[in-house]
Amino acid sequence: MPVTIRSRLLLLVLSVLLPGMLGVAWLIADSYETVRHTHERSLRDTASALSMLVDGELLRRAAVAHVLAQSPALDGAKLSDPEQRQSFEQLARRALQGMEGWVEVRAPGRVLLSTRQAEGLPSEAPGPAELSPRAVMLPLTPLATAKPGNPQELHAAWVEPVTRSGRLVYNLVVTVRPSELQRIVQAQAPRPGWIGTVVDSSGRLVARLPGGAAYVGRQASPDLRQHMAEASAGRFESVSLDGVPTTGYFSTSPLGWSYVSAMPRQQFAGRLPEAVQRVIIGALVLLGLAMAGAIWVARRVELPVRTLKRMAQDLQAGRPVQPRPTGMVEADEVAAALAEAGRSMGSARAELERSVAEAVERTRQMEQRGAQSQRVVALGRLTGGVAHEFNNLLGVISNSMHLMQRHPSAAELQAPLSATQRSVDKGSQLTQHLLRFAGRRPVRVQTLSLARYLPEVQELMRSVLGRRIEIQVHVAPDIWPVRVDTNELDLALVNLALNAHDAMPSGGELRLRAGNAEPHDKEGLNHLAPGDYVLLTVGDDGMGLDPSLVEHAFEPFFTTKGVGQGTGLGLSQVYGFATQAGGTARLASTPGVGTTVSLLLPVAQSQEDAPAPAIGVAEQSIAGSTVLLVEDDASLADVTAALLLAHGAKVLRAADAAAALALLQGGGRPDVVLTDVVMPGAMDGVALARRLREQRPGLPVVLISGFSNTVVAEGEFIQLRKPCAPDEMLATLQAAIVTARARRSASATG
């Protein structure tokens, strides 16, 4: 008959303590392993952060070198001209402001120019016998005049090839000192006892914390170099240069430099707290007592306890729990409860796993969308800033050229002056494309008939594709007109033609088709505005793309081409053009079959375009008028002032809005104000114009900027785009003066 176990309950509790002890031990071991994983993740994050910061510093040098390499001063033999040489040297020194290091221009076997010497001193010296044909980041090297063993004489350098007409003429070198990278490592401030190291592509230490300059130029440990040769990133165990066993993580960047974060191995392994040790000892004591009690009652309760133990193990492992008769009422009740608990826990575990998987997937998608948005915003800001500064440079060149044309001897310089004007126009188009990508370029839309446009654009695309690729154009006869920026449409088709040319190296066929979009063409595109659309497709029979790459094709700077063969901005321009026109772009590709890019463009609502007001050349001169010029770029301000003075105007200058207001309060009485929009200080050009409208309603203001996203109402102020042609600027200023005088006369007579 079943018997009760009430009298034996206390001894049974002791025997049940054993699974509890095992659970405590598992939790302690899991916590111990968690500490190790936390340390490893911290080492990896520190190495990645150090990689991003140092790569950013190195890429600043690369950007400076690339810009300087385009300088006209490096054309032909201009560098031998003292004035050209001095102008380029001053440009190089300005480009490196806020950075250590220097700039060198190298020819085969000698250094033609080096900003390491004081300005005005001879800087020619022997150099490498051969020039590098590609851009490369050189490892640490000593100066030719370095003293042996002196780490202060070591430097790394970015080498940029300077080519003209397809011929390598110079190497432009921008150096970086280890001390600059040492400051970056120190700013990261690793935890006490940790080691942060920057290693160049030859395995030499460039910066280290702790130690600093004492370790610069030393080779990394052989086992660490072996790890870096076998993989681009990973965990390692080694002995540091000061003899401490360490565990660390390294990350190698595309430039070939590696970034190491390490900590003492003993600290990485973790330490068991004393309180936990006491808990373990107490648990072992309790376990001994429980085992002794279990042995005492084993003969009487052995079978029921073993049955319950097997059921508990099944429950712990997640297996189905089946109740088994034990001959004891209480044990049978417990067995039934365990079986029910097993069923409940199985259902709950499945639901929990499903919920966790869904939450992880949602979190991953949100992180990806956030990271993509941040990259696009950052890239847009960088592109807009570069284009703004480049517009200022083009303005200096354009206005200076206009002044040269007014010189009595300008007739002898018509050819180079015309070439300079063409270069300025080309540079202006380039900055407009950059501003277009950054979302800051004005869109000049017009109604366009693709039936007439596509046959005409064949010649432009044929010049890109070459003779091996045939072009097939098919336009539906009933196609609707569209409203787009034709310049951006030209650029989009050229970018697609370039991609097709690279995808079909042995020749092929490019298919250009246009027709009215059907409802199925817009399926899944809920973000499009309601209305009719035209479908324009560009297809090739080239190599095609892997499906895993298609989803990244429109991302800025994504390219499948080799280094130096593609910018990754072609398809991003195509996508940006389509979306800004009010449509969208899609890409479909099959490896070995070809690629097709589809553009959905909104249909024009009107066949006519409103004529845009044109600014003609002023009938009258601005001679005798006073112009207040507000410009923070000193070079552009100098040449603009010289241009206005050459046409007989009087010029008052201010570097920012505050200086302009102070000049007016001091008695300045200009006839017109010409102000830049983007300026330093609390007040930009638009705010200055609105302040002047409040204080001096009759004073005309003309805004000039390379950005199109200026927050002004339509018609609120006259706006010019940088770089502005001198004749257009003079005509606009004269028109503003005449209009203001006419308004004052009308007010006086009224």
C-alpha cells in the first residue's frame, strides 16, 4: 500500500539539494565566462575605435594630397617658375594648417619642393630614383638627414601620383609624424594596465600607450605579426614588448595599418570573488550533508527518488515528462505535477524563443536603417562642405581671369584665358553634381519629350560605349512627356552607359526603352505619389551582379570595381536624380545574363514651361557706386573687391555679418550689399539681409552662395550662384541699385 513520506521530508530535502548545487555551479561558471566575453568585446571595440580615428587622420592626408595633386602649378614646367613655386608652397602650407608633417613634390631622383624647410629657403634635395604610379600609404621611414635611432626623425607618408595627359610626372607626398597618432591613442585613454598600439604596414610601432616615443619604430612581436599576416582581425595571445603576457585584439584597415588593444592575460582571465568562494565552500558542505542523509534513507526511498530524479532530468533537458507510479502518494502527486509543469514549460519555452527571435530581427533591422541614414547624412554634409569651398576657389579664378582680360596685354593671352574659363565652367559643373548628391543643388526642371530626347542622346552615349557596343533605342509612340532636369538625366544615362561599358568588355548590346508605365510597374512602390508615370529602362547583356550585391547597388561609394577604377557614385547619382524628380529607380540583375535599371519618372502636368527670368548684361556701369562686400574667404574677397574697383565702384569690406553691421553703424553708406550666405558667427548672410531690411528698407541686398537650400521665400532677395560670372554679378548689382533708386523716387513723388 502507498505510504506517506511526511516523516521523511527533511531528509528528502537534503537529497534534493544536489541539483540545486549543480545549478549554482553552472551559474558561477557562466558568470565567469561572461566576464571573459565582456573583456574580449571591449578589446575589439577599442581596437575598432582606434582604427576609425587613425584611419580618419591618415585619410585627411590622402584628401589633401589628392586636392594638391590637381593644382595647375604642377602642370608642365610651372613649378620651376619662382612665383608658381611660391604660390604652390603657400597653398600646401595652408592645406596642412592644424596638422603636423609637411608636403613634398618629388621628381625621379630628387625632391623639388618641401614645406619642411622654412618658407623662402631652398628645399631641393635628393629623392627616390623611381616614382610611385599609384596612391599608397608608406610605412615609417627615417629622414635622409635623420640621426640613427632618433624616433623623432621617423615619419609615415601618403604618396599621391601626379599625372598630366596620362603621364606620371611627380609624386606628391604628405607626411604624418608619429606624435600626432600618439595623441589619438592617448585620447582613447585605455583602462589602467591596457595597451593601445598603432602598427604600420611593415610591422613597426607608430604609437603606443603606455610608452609613447620609446617604442616608436620597434618591430611588433613575431607572433603578433604572424597573426596579422594570417587575418585582418582577431584575438591573440602574446608577450608584450615590456615582457607582460597579454591577450588582445587587432584590426587591420584597408590601408594596411593595424590597430591593437591588449590587456594583461591574468586580468583577461578574470578572478573569482571571495564571497563566491565562500558560497562554494558552504554549498559543498551542504552537499556532503545531503549525500549522507540520502545514503541513510536510500534503501527506503531509492526507487521513488530515482523515478522523480529521472523526471526532473527530463524536465531540465526539455524532454516530455511522463508520470510513473512510485508506490508513494506524495511521490505520485509530485510526478503528476512535474509532468504538467513539463508541458507548460515546453509551451512557454517555444513561445519565448519565438518572441526573442522576432525581437532580435526587429532590433537588427532598426540598427541597419539607423546606420544607413547616419552614413548618408554625414556624406551629404561632407560633400556639401567640399563643394562650397571649391566654389570659393572657382570664384577667385573666375574673377581674376576677368581682371586679366581687362589688361592691355590680354589679347596675347586669349588662348590660355579661354582655357581657364573652360576649366572654371567644368569645375562649376562638377561642384553642381556634388551639391546635387548632397541635396543642395537647385533642380532646373523642364518639360521633356523622351520621343525626341532619346534618339538625340544616342551620340553622347555612343561616345562613352565605344564601337564594340551597339545601342538599340525604342520609344513608344504614345509616350507622355516628363518634367525633369535634363542635365541630371544626361548624367544619369552617361553613368549607366559607363557601367554597361565595364560590364561588357568584349562588346554587346545596350537597350534603351521608354514607354508609359503600367499598373504592375508600380506594384510594391507605395511611397510614390498618385499619378501617371513613364518607365525608362536601360539594359545590357553583360556579366550581371550577384543577388547579394543588388541590394547595395544604389548606396554611395559602393562599387564592385578594383581600387582606383570606380568611385561608387554613378548609381547613387541615378537614384538621387530619379527620387528628386518625384519617381524612383530599381535594378534587376542576373549573373551571366545582364543588368537592367528601370527609372519611373512622373508625367508632366503641362506641356509648357514658365519662362525663367534672365539677367542680362547691365546697360549702365556701376562706376561711382559703393558696394558693401561681406565675404569670409579672404582670397575670394580680395579678387572680388579688385573686380569691383576695376569697374569704377567703391568697395567696403567685412569678413562677417557682425563686422558689416558695425561698419554701417559707423557711418558707411553703400548703394548695395553683396553678401555670402554661409559665414562664421551667429548670423549668416540670410539673417544679415533680413536685419538690413528692418534697419534700412531701401538698401538692396544680393545673396551669393553655392548652396540652393537657403531658407528664403521666393522673391525675398536676389540670389546668385557660386561661381558667378563677373558680367552677371555686375549686371545684378547694377539692376539692384537701379531698382532701389526707382522705388525711392516713386515713394518720394507718391
